[in-house]
Amino acid sequence: MTEPNVYITLALTSLVALAMIVTAGLAGWRGWLSLRRLELDQAHDTGLPVAVSTGARIEIADLKERIKKLEAIAAGVDL
């Protein structure tokens, strides 16, 4: 039968390995977030448009279509 010390050593080693993986993942996540912040700040500073979500694009297209219809109605054109 194996000694209880083997199980304790295995558990502690597993916890240390998990902590190392989590720490590396967290460092990568923070690095990615800082990169995205830097990209957004540069896009904002240079006046480049920031990426717009698909839902916002659809809503903008819908609003443009409504404006065209209203302008046509105001001009007396039947659609």
C-alpha cells in the first residue's frame, strides 16, 4: 500500500502546477487587454473608426433607410 505522503506530494505538486498555469494565463490575458487598449487609443488619436459591432451596423443601415424614405415622402415621391 502506498504511503499517505505520496498523495500529499502529488496533490501539492498538482496545485503548484495549476497555480503556475493560471498565473501564466492571467499574465497573457492582461497583456492582451493592454494591447487592445493601446490599439483603441491609437485608433481614437488618429481618427480612425473603431470597429463597430454587427448589430450597430444593421441599426445604422436601418436608420439610413428610414431617412431616405422620409426624404422621399417629404419630396412627394411614391416608393
